[in-house]
Amino acid sequence: MTVLDFDGIPFDPVTPTRPAPVTPSAPAPIARRTPVTGHDDVVRRAFGELRAGVVDAHSAALAAQVALQRAIWRRAVSSPVTDAWPLGARETGPLGAQETGTVSAQETGTVSARAIGTSGAPEAAFKPPARTAVTRLDEVALRRLAEADIAGVFGPGYRRWAGPVAARLAAATPLVLTGVDRIELRGGSGKGLVVATFDGDARAAVVQAAEVFALYTGMWLCLSQGELVSAARVDTAGEITSGTIEFVVSRIDLIPRPHVTGIARIADSNPVEVTVAVVEPSGASVGPGAAAHGLLLNEFHMTHLSRGDQAIAMGPEFAGYTGVRATRLPTGGLLLVDRVIEFDGERGRLDDASYTTEYDSPADSWYYADTANESMPHFVYMETSLQAALLMGYYAGPTLTQPDTTLSLRNLGGTATVLRQVDLRDATIEQSSRLLTTTILPGSSLQTFDYTLSVDGEPFYRGETMFGYFSDQALANQTGLDAGRTKPTWLSENPTAAVRSIDVAARRADPSAPLCARRNLTLIDSVDVVDGGGDFAEGYLHSLRVIDPSDWYFARHFHLDPVIPGSLGVESVIHAIQEWMLDAGYADAMADPVFRIPRDIAFSWRYRGQFLPTDTTVELEAHIKSVRRDRDGVVVIADGSLWKPGLRIYELIDLAVELTDRKASR
């Protein structure tokens, strides 16, 4: 049955075009699930409408591209110095708050990120692969790190496989550290701090202080066979043989190889720049399934997929996508998937696959501090589930069927429901996803997915979605949701409506104002309200905001292909509803009001366009559909739309916000 003529090419919405298989670069999957044998009727119906509505929906205009960062290691050691000395470095290699209590051999622990600081880490902050509550080490613990017993010192979160650990402290020189007084993930200039004592060679001591921080972050977990290699730049060897070192981190990243660089100071001596990196043995693979025992992909691959080497992230077939505009995960604080645990599928098989991924959500994540919600904001629910679903669909290789075509990734829509309300701070979210269909068209591809998010084995969020990969030609004719016709806002069609305004920016300027989105989630500045207006005569909301090309999310979503995340468009409508609820007085009688995402209300969205840095404004409206009250609070349900200049491109159906009295609901 032909339901869509996309660029003049009819296609069947259920049966995808099967390309010739592509030889996989990765080893066989480490775990398999029962194969998917069919699609649920509800999924067919949900995507039937989406497929029927897909048009040439995007524009090819993009902001200036940025250069791919490379050769950090070489830069770290290339500056002229009086005396440069590597410790244990290879001649060849690819590397181009505070808690109390001294940890002894018997004392370890895992972290509650709340201890690091509930004010939230910066959005761009490095996210360590593992965390611990340990912030001080005695000499016994240091010796255990030198024996590679890292999990024995920092806790079970540092043990991902049963075999030996290659990374260790002081592998190249005798151990000279005698204690660590402080390790702080966000200390120093905000990127990390180690304060340690030593007795012996000062050169070895400064490197070992940096090695402690590298082990503490868990970056070595990304490369099972990786050892710590190091280099430091000093003016003189000096005569200092004991004292205290302060190592302040200046750079830390997982690509091109996991590494940390910082400045070490001993008393009044000259500062020393030190770099420690995790490097695999010569000739060892770090691609999918080979970098770390038991995982197909980990944080290292996700970072490469977001802004690094796609051949490392996805396999050698993807090498041509490195350094050019292509499908990527978001970067920085918008990268919301960490590991692939299971994958039942293969490269080139595009009609079905199932897989399990994980995302760690530390309590100091920036979005917890910036949201008006009690817990995780709505856009993170959307982003983490959509990124996890799309990830292995891309890995299967739909873009490899058109190797000479530049394809950009866009989400086209979906439906999702919160199944239960749960505080996700410090949780590891398990993302179970299925690739349902792939349809290959000249210059484009479509994929459909379903997904379930769980914590501790209990599902809390479920949905379906559809993504498209579009060529420049397919993106060039952006026609929006209304086939290129201008659809005015309700307010434009009702110019005599009585309008009042809520000054969101003024409320946000008051640091004591409650239930207010701030900092990176500053998405609206004012809301125009028509009481009793809108399509349902329950209330109408309108907001207009100027786009600043320097807005933080353009650098994150995506590398070399900047667009506003659709989920942040949804979040902006949520903020308008939240501000209206507060202005209407729904929180006035509550002792402890909090915003939540209500359960058991299916929310649907359609995207037929994108907001670029070159667009001038984001305009939104929301039509209040219902206001449900109970003894503990109120739930508001609304429909909404978003416009770029002259074109309606987002449609939201049954977007729900709950305001409840936390004290009364306990």
C-alpha cells in the first residue's frame, strides 16, 4: 500500500527496502535477546500517520562549521621547555563538596552525587565514567592503586569486568606519594583537584598526583587494556624530595584518548604541567566491541560519535563521516546515553534489532539544578530515550547504503508516556529499544523505533518514535506542518482578544523566586495570556523569543550541524504552562509545591522543520485543554505549536504538567 510520495518516490510504510549487507567491523554481540518477530498494532497505527505526513521538512542553511579537535597529547608535550621528561610514555601511540574520611584498605564506598553539590555541575562539565564517595587516601590505599586494585579502593562502580586491570598508579616509577588529603571532582578551577603528600622524586610525585585523578574519574574503564602514560614539563629537577603537591586540572576529556592535563605545584617551586592519558597497546583495537570487556560501546565511543572519530565510534565503514556534517549524538551536557550493554542485530540488517543501553544520571547534573521540576525535566526524558533508540539504528548502517550522500539526522515525531513517577537523581537508567523498520529512499532514509526506560528493572517511561536521515536536497524545501501554507497563530486570528502578560524574566531575576527554570533552561522571557481563549476556551498562552546564534545548545546539537533540540522546544511550552499555573494561583495554598510530569497521559509530537542559528525567532502557543484538580494538586493538559518565521514546524498534543503539594502527597 503506497501512502506517501516523498520526492516523487512512493514507498510501502511497513516493508523497508533491504540494502545489500555491509560486512560488520565489530565482533559478534556479547549478548543476545529474543529476536523481534513483528510489530504491535499500536506501533503500526502510531507510525502510519507519521509516515503519511513526512514531507521535505527542513532547510539546508547551517552555521559555520568548527574544526575537529585533535592531537591533544601532542599539544600537551610539544611546547619548548628547559626539561621535558616522559614517564612510561610509548614511542608510538594514538594519543595525539568534599567528603571526609581517609580510605584505608578496608574502607571503600560509592558516591551519592548529592555530596558533590546539589547546585549542579556546569553544563559543559566532564562526566566521569565512575564515581565514588572517597576523597582521601592513605598510604595503604595508594599501594592498592599501584597494584591495580582500583575497585578495592574506590568502590564497586570501578569494576566492569572480571579480568585483570591494566591501568595502575606508579607503573613506571617507584611509588612516592604517601597520602592524598583531597580529591575533588569539581575542585580547583572547577575541573578537578588533588592535594597529596610525597617523599621521594618530585618529578615522579607530580605525575602520580595526576594519575590518582585519572584513576579516580574511571576514565580507564573505557579501554580495558589501556595503561596510564604520562608526560610533564618542568624548568628544573630541583632539590625538593618531600612536601605537598597541589594538582589543578585544566583539561579533561575522553577523546582522542581519555586524558587529563593540569598544573602541579610544590611549595614555592615553578608550576609543572602534567598530562596523563589512557593508551591501548600498540596494534590493539579500540573500536566497537574491542575497547572494553563486556561492552559493545561505552562512554569513549559515545564521545567520539558526538564530536570525534566516527571510525572509532562505529567502525571503519564510518570513517568518511569524521570531520564533516553527518549523523551524530549531541555533545556536552546534552549527551545522554553512556553504554551499549546488549545488541541483537548486525551491520546491514535494517528491518529489526533490539538492544539495551544505559545512561547514568548524577544528582549534580546541570539539568536538575536548572529545572523548575522536582526531578528530571521533561526534555531529558525525551532526549535520553531518543538518543538511545537512534544510536543502534544508525550503527546498523542505513547511511552506508548511500555513501556519497551527506545525510543529516532529524527526529520526526513520536508518542511517549510516563508510567510512574520516580526521582532519577543518581539513577542508572536502562534503555531497552527496538529498531522496527527502515525505509531507504534516494537521498533519504526513515527508521521507526519503540523504547522503554527502566530503573532497577521497573519501567517508568515508554514510547515510539521515527527518525529521518535527509540529504541536502531533501532538506532544501522546508514546508513545515502545513504543506508550505502560512498558518497564523490563534492570537493573530483573534486580534481583539484581551491579552495580559506574565513577566517571566523579572521573576527569574529574583534568586529567591520558587519553581523557576534558570540558567541553561532559560527558554522564555514572557508569556501572553488570553483568559478563556484558545481552541478549547480554557486559556491561551503565547510567547516569542529572539534566537541568539551564540545560544549554548547550538554548539551541542549537533557538532557541525547546529539546530535547536526539538525537546527544548517542547520544554519551552512546558515553561509557559508552568508560569501560567503559578500566575493563576494554583500553588498558593500548597505548603510545598512541586512540578512533576504526570503519569499515564500519552504525549505526542510532530516535527517538520528545524530552528537554525540563522532563524530570528521562536514563537510558541499553547491551548489549555483541561485543568484537573484533586486534593493534592492540579494537572493541566494542553496542545501546542511552534513557529519559525512564517512556518509552523512543531505540533504537540496532550502535553501535561502536574503541580502538586509534596507535603500533602507524602
